[in-house]
Amino acid sequence: MTKLEIGALQALCAIQDQGGVSRAAAALALSQSAVSHKIKRLEDVLGCALLDRRTGRPRFTPEGEKLLGYARRILALHDEALHALSTEPLSGRIRLGVTEDMTSSGVSRVLGRFTRLYPAISVQISVAQSRVIAARLDRGELDAGVFQVFAADRRPDDVTLFEDSLHWVKSPDLTLDMDQPMPMLTFDEDCFYRDWALHHAPQPGAGFRIVMECASIAGMTSALRAGLGVTLLSGRHIEPGFDVVTDHFPPPPKLTYIVRTGPKARNAILMALVKIVVGEPDWQGEKSLGKTADRVESGVEAATLRFKA
């Protein structure tokens, strides 16, 4: 009977996450030849090539890309089973801050899995803007947060989930007059997009005039569809039919979605949640970041060392 080995699937995912066989080998504490051998065994079992080795940096074949999706789900269930049957019971409370857009993506799946694994741990969720979550973490009012920052503002201990890009967006029905102040839609004053936009108004017009403030992504996209103004929107929220504006507007910075822990909240309970969050295989970014090893291997391994039970 044909079988897929867990270690070989881990090697396959590590190659994508690290961006190559040698870096995957380092992350897995294996030799490069051992990783290559694991992939070769997978290819022999399946009867197809998984990596295109004709280029300097290995690229996945269509079959390899297809197997990656299955591999991540298999590994997630494998790890969940290990947690459920072999971990010591944990109890307590975690105060978690998340942004609105993350509540409709991977966070729900992660928390569902976490509560099944650790039913004695209570998770209290606060939904807020990224800057509010960061401030509450610094004040010790939250234990962990899943939110956005500009890529340049990441802290050394932040664990990256995925990257996204920021764009100027409007409705096709809105005509912009560059000689007049731009009608601008913004999230509320706690939004760090807003601060950046107001300091980078297009020229030669007289800047922006704010026509609407809204803390909700649903309200923002509705106003965009109606042609009320222009706004900054992350790539994962751009709908078909929206115009991405590149002329006359400065290019926005890159975004990064991160997990950040509070300075006084590092313990075994929180580490368990962070490990499941960074191991989630289906975070929905515009561009999957090729640093899952930084997330899972470096992030969680380092977390294991930093957090005290």
C-alpha cells in the first residue's frame, strides 16, 4: 500500500517555506542530502516529479503544488492528534486582540482547534484596530495580538504570518481631479493607514478632504463601491471592479500580518496558542510569505525558549 511519510511531507513544506533545500535542511536540522532523499522517496512513491530542478532555486511542479496543499492539512491534523493525546492538561485564560478582518479568516479556525485541544483554557477575544491592539499589549491589557504593521515596523520578537500589499483604490465611477483636494475614505483615527496617507498627499493638489470615517471593512468597501472617495486598502480586500490607482499617488509601504505577545504574558498557555496560530496552513494573504520556517521553526522554537511555564 502506498504511504506518504510525515517526515517527507515536513521536508516538502519546509522547502517552500524556507525558499530552498539547503535552508530547509538547516531548519529541520538535517543534511541537505537527507532532505533531497526524502523528496526523492515521495516522487518515487507518487510516480511524478515534485520539484523542477532545472533552475538554480527549486520550483514546485504542478503536482508538487497540489501535494503541498494536502501536506499542510495532513501535518495540521497530525500535530492536532499529538497535542490531543500527549500534551499535559493546561488551564487558564488568554486575552487575545485581533483585527476585524482576521476574525473572518484563519483566526476562527485556529481558535476552534485550540479550544478542542485545550478545553480548560478560556480565550477572551477583543476586536480592535491594529494600533489599539499594539498599545494594549504594551500596557499589559492583552496577552497576545494578531494584527497588521508596516513591514518596516516589525519588532524582533514578532512572528510573521503573511505579507500583503497596500493600494490606493477607488470606484471606476469616481473621477479624480488632481487640482482639487481628494475625497478620502478612511478608517477611524486609530488606523495607521490614515496617518501615512495624510502625510503623503498627492501633488499638486491641496491634499485630501476626509468625506467618511469608518472602522468597518464592510462599510469601507460599500462606500468605495458607491464612488464616495479614494482610500488605502490591503490587497486581500480589493474586490473585482475596484480601480487600483497608481498615477499621482505615492506607492504605499508593504504590510505584514503578525503575532505579537505582551512583555509580561509569556507562559506555557500562551505558547500553546502561538504555536497553533503560526502553524495554521491556510492564512489568506495576497502573497504567502516564504518564511514559515521563521514562523514555525524559529518563531515557535524561540518562543519555547523565551516563554517560561
